[in-house]
Amino acid sequence: MANLFSAIGMDETRTFRGSWFSHRINLRVMALIILCIAILILLMLYAITLGAVPLTIRQVWDATWGEGDSRTLLVVRTLRWPRIGAAVVIGAALALSGMLFQGIARNPLVSPDIIGIDAGATVVAVSWIILTRDTSGLPLVTFLGAIVTAMVIYLLSWRKGASPNRMILVGIGISSMAGAVTSFMLVKYPLEQIRPAVVWTMGSIYGSTWRDVVIPGAVILVTLPFAILLMQPLRAMSLGDNVTKSLGIPLESTRLAVIIIGCALASVAVAFAGPIGFIALMVPHMARMIAGPQSGGVLVLTGLLGGIMLLVSDTVALHFLPVSLPVGVVTSAVGAPYFLYLLYRSNSSM
């Protein structure tokens, strides 16, 4: 993409100035964002035609606007659009949280599901489901679980400041402990009581409703502007704590803000889909690989790629395997080898 702009004699960036503002836009990133939006729309239209009731694009269009027979309306408006929308917004939330946590930890092998944030939210969510048999409060309790876990990791890694390396090690330990508590809860109670929690822990968007689209989408819309504003401080933090402080950036308050936003995004995804692994790890790598270092535009691109990745994974899990599987199984099957590859590559470069 960079060579394309050079070949036609265009600069990759364009600066827009007004009487009270000046903003630089990376044309390459903008082109990639537009391309990803187009790909996402095409994938959504393709995915909605698949299933036990095959549909044409014309039928989908008519049913979306309330026209057609009752069966088609039910399939399109009640079953398929909510599931597709949930895949997009939950994938975006996971990818955005991954980009933020990788930035704060200065480590490309970090994601909320690896350093224990998702595990902490999962403990609280599983306990809530088993003890109350109610899912309406999951968004709030998973957010509280994620925040408490993040604060514990932050405090335990503190030594004259929160060291990124200590945060990773403490997070891995917390993740193991949280996994043990989750297993204990699933073993302790009768099968009838734990069945909903077991299904939830597999990571699935099966049976999604419009509520599962609207709430994660609203969280993304609220947090994304603040996350974009934090991308410049995060780029400075990649140069080290001393450089960051010399630039006048409040280090600990920036970290705290990133943790809160990252936890909000990760927890809302966990609340509505269960723990879905490796999207938060893989997608930020893809975004940086094709678009360059982290910036506001790259963050938006990351969200779009996350939506694409989870939508493709769910479509494969639902329609292209011998049996329908939870989407978390597919993302783990792809993500685990990718994580090992990243680990091998990082060791080779040391």
C-alpha cells in the first residue's frame, strides 16, 4: 500500500488546518479503513444468506425493512442479524482491548485473556450465573470482575511504578488462580445448576439478541474517542518510562485510564459472548503489520479487523464444519498456533 502511494506521487499523510485546529490524516490507513468497511459489509451480507433456510440478498433486503413472509422476517430480523451484529461488535471490542493492553505492557504477546483480565471477569461471571441463575446483571459484574482483577495486577506489580514486565508475570499468575477458582465452582455444584455456566465458558454468540449488539456497541462508541486520544501517549510510553516522563506525560494516570478503558471493552465482550480467546492477541498484530505503528487510525482499523475476524470465525464454526461449534473453539484453534509462532519469533530475535 505504501508503494502504491509512492508510485502515483502521493504523500501518505495529509494535514488539514483550520483557524483553531490542525489534524494530520494518514491516507494509507484511511484507505485500509475504507477497504475493511467494504469487506465487512460484504461478509455480513454473505453470512446472513447461509443457514438451514437459504436466502437471497433480495429476500434479506426486503426482510430487513419489514417486507416478506413471517418466516423470513423471523430468520433475518430476530435470528441472523443480531448474531452477525454481535460478532462484529464483540470482535471489535476484543481487538481494541488487545491493542490497548499491548500498548501499556509494551509487549506484543499480551492480551486480556493472557494476563488474567478475562479470567478474573470469568470467575465473577461464572459465580454469578451459578448462584443467581440470572444473566441480566452480567455486563456489570464482569466489568467489576475485570476492574478488580486489573487493580490487583497493577498493585502487585508496583515497585516505584508499575513495571510492564511485572504486570505480565503477575497477570499470568492471577489467570492461573482464577482458572482454578472457576474449575472449583464448576465441580462444586450440581450439573443442572452449572450447565448454563459451562455453555457460557465455551465462548459463543449463539442465541444473540439485539441487546447483545446495542450494549457492546454503545460501550465501543463511548470509549473509542478516549482510546484514540490515548494513542499518542501510548506511543511515547513504548520508548520507556523515562522518555515518557521527560515529555511531560503523566505516566501512571495514563496507564490507569488505559486499564479502565481496556477492561470496559474486554468485560463487555466477555459478558455477552463468554471468554473468546486470541482475537485480542492476533488482530492488533495484523493491524500493525499492514498499517504501521499504533495511532488513532490504526486503532479504528484494529476494531474493524476484529469484527471481521470474529464474524469469519463464527461463520466457519456455524456453517463450514461437520458439526456446529462455539466460536471460541475456532478462535482458539487458530490463535494458539499463532501465539506459539509469535513466541518463537520473539525468542529468535533476542
